[in-house]
Amino acid sequence: MYNKKLFVSPEELKYLYIIKNMQRKDIADKYGVHEDTVYYWLKKYKIRIKKVGRPRFSKLINID
């Protein structure tokens, strides 16, 4: 059960999410919060959310 709030600065969250390329789930596990809590704070701090999903077909083809 998660009932903790995320106490992390915008700079730290941006560092983990953008620079260290950690997933929301990994950040949530690190701080003992739910993934939705991390998502909320990313939005609140106006940190660009990464899109999740399959890569586009055009990125799978190596065009030289």
C-alpha cells in the first residue's frame, strides 16, 4: 500500500527521469511511492513526459 508523498526537488526528478533515463516505475520504487505519484509530479513540475509504446516502423528500418 502506498500512502507516501514524493518529496523530491524538480531538479532531482528531472535528473533521474531525463538525464539518468529512469522509468517512472523505477523512480517510484526508489522513493517508495506509486508510479502515478511520480507522473503527477512530473506534470506539476512541467517535465516533459516520455511517450511509451512500440517504436514506429520507420525507426526500425536502417535507411542509408
